[in-house]
Amino acid sequence: METITIKPHHFMDIIKLYGAGIENFVPDKKLGHDFYRIGNLVLACHTQPLLLTIEGDDICTLCRQYRGLCQDALANIPGFTGKNEYNRALDSRILSLYGLSAGPYPAEELCGILYQGRKKIFQVWQEEENALTQRRFDLFTAGAEKYLGSYK
């Protein structure tokens, strides 16, 4: 089984979308990234080894906006002009707040750690509007409970 390199916020996004009812991810033909493949691997295999990074991950590398780092602009988050800078901040916060290292972690173990400290989501996404972060928290919580419960 291959070890997947993943940004912590990408893993949380997979679980959040699972909580929103997505059970099978489909390819993004516009951007061409590998979110669908990685997301489906994580959902299918709870023992999937995950190596955490704040750099480009296995999702990013095929994206049309990725050329060594994310080139996507960002206009709606105060203090940040690009996704690369913002995502590095998010992922650094996640690693620090949750006491995580690079790993690797089995997907279920990582989900459990993040679920136990789920209230920290409000500190991670501190620049976003509270209603949006509350929705992220609610969907991540639902996804993690479903993910962790479906395996036990």
C-alpha cells in the first residue's frame, strides 16, 4: 500500500465532505488535481498510511495551478493574497495545535486525533467568518463520526 503525502487541511476537507454526504469523489476536470483519487483511497481504507506536509502533496502535484507551489490567487481572506501562503498557515496551525508530526499515520488514527480536538477548528480557520467555520466544524464532526463509526 502506497503512503500518501497529504496536507492536514486536505485530509480534514475529505472528512468534512464525507460528513456532507459525499461517498465517492469524482475527478475535477477543470483543475486536474488528484483530490478525488486520494479522497476515495482514504474513504476506502482506514489503515491508509498518511504522511503529513505543509508543502505540495499528492493532491496538489497534478493540479494546473501547481508549479512547485500553488499559484492560485486568494482575495477573500484578510492578510493573504495566495492559496499557497494561506494553506501553509492552516497546515502549520493544524500540526502545532494538534501536536502532530509528519507521521506517517493510519487514516483512522489521524481522523481520531483530529476528531478529539475538533474544537480547535475555530483556531485553525481563524480568518474565516464564524458561520463558515461553524459549518466546517459541523460537517467535519459528522464526517469523522461516520468514518470512525463505520470502521468499528
